Amino acid sequence: MMADLLYVIRYFQVVPPIPRLLMGSFVVLTVACCVLTALTDDSDGASVVPIVVLQAFSASTGFAVSARRGYFDLLIARGLSRVRIAIAQWLVALVPGLCSWAILASVRSLSHGGHNPLLESGTAMAFFMASTLPWAANVGLPRFSGAIGWLLLVSLMSAGGVIWPDSVQDVIFPVGLVGGSVASRAGVFAVALLLSVVGMALALVWVHRIDIRLEAAQ
């Protein structure tokens, strides 16, 4: 088990699940947001919003498309289940965003001290949703499709084309939760958590059942 885990980690170091350009974008955004946080009193946590949005793109890996192109043939031939590979790919894709969040939160604490909006439960929920729902929605689609669709929906909402109740809007556009607490919004928290967990579960069941042949066998 441990040998397989190490093999998967080494594999995704060689074949990263997200483009290097996206990883570079995380670096640039993190530096810029850290400078902004250090120079201003970011009391509402707005500086982390670009990283949350970029995390949605990072999570939209498009597992099935990569699998059909033979990217995971070495892992499947080794006997690893597609579900384990999918989970490993998902977790590796989240690392840059989570590291950016941790660095930014540390800079906020060191530069200003006291209350840190980047460590509030609302910020954590926004990251959780940005890390799960895009991956689940994009599991059978080309890379970034889920995140692009989400941005189009948000743009439609912002333009006034669709009017949603506040609770629904918070679920669709979770960056609105950044910097706040979900303690007073238990309904939003419950719906968001349910959507994220159910979405991931359905996506993994689909990965388990879909017929994906090895590239060499086609």
C-alpha cells in the first residue's frame, strides 16, 4: 500500500495534473496578494478571493479525458483502481492552492496580528467548495470546463440575468463567504457541505463504473 502511494506521488511529480502555467499563476498571485495583505488592513479577507477562484480552475482536472488519452495507463497497469488514481490526482491538484492560502494567512497574521479573516470558517468553506464541486462537475469534461461554466453562471448572476435567494447565491458563489463565519448561516453551510460531498461521491462512482481502456489496447 505504501509502495503504491509513493509510486503515485512520484508519478504525479513527473506528470503533474495541472499545467505548469497554472502553478506559475499561483506563485504570482500569492506574491501579489501577500504584498497587498502586508501593506493594507485586509479586514474582510478579500485578498484571498483570486486564489479561491484559481483553485476552482486547478480542481477542474477533467479526469476521464486524461484517462482516455492514456495518461494513467502506467498506474492502471500496476493494478491501482481508477478511484484511487482519481483521488490522488484530485489531492495533488489542490496542493498549490492550499499552500497559497496557508502562506497568505501566515503573512496576514505576522503583519497585522489579532483577528485573521483568512482563517475564518467562511474562508475554509469557500476553499472546500472551490476544491470539490469543480472537480466533480468536470470529471468527464475537458480540463477547466467546469470552472469556466461556473464563471459564466456567476457573470450571469452579477449582470442581473438570474435572481437567486441569498442562500442559493452563497452556494453558487462561495467567495462571498470569505472572511466571515458560517455559524450564523447554518443553512448555507449544510447545503454547501451536502453538495460538495454528494458531488464528489457521484463523481467517484462514475469513475468506478465508466469503461476506460488502456491506450495501448485501443
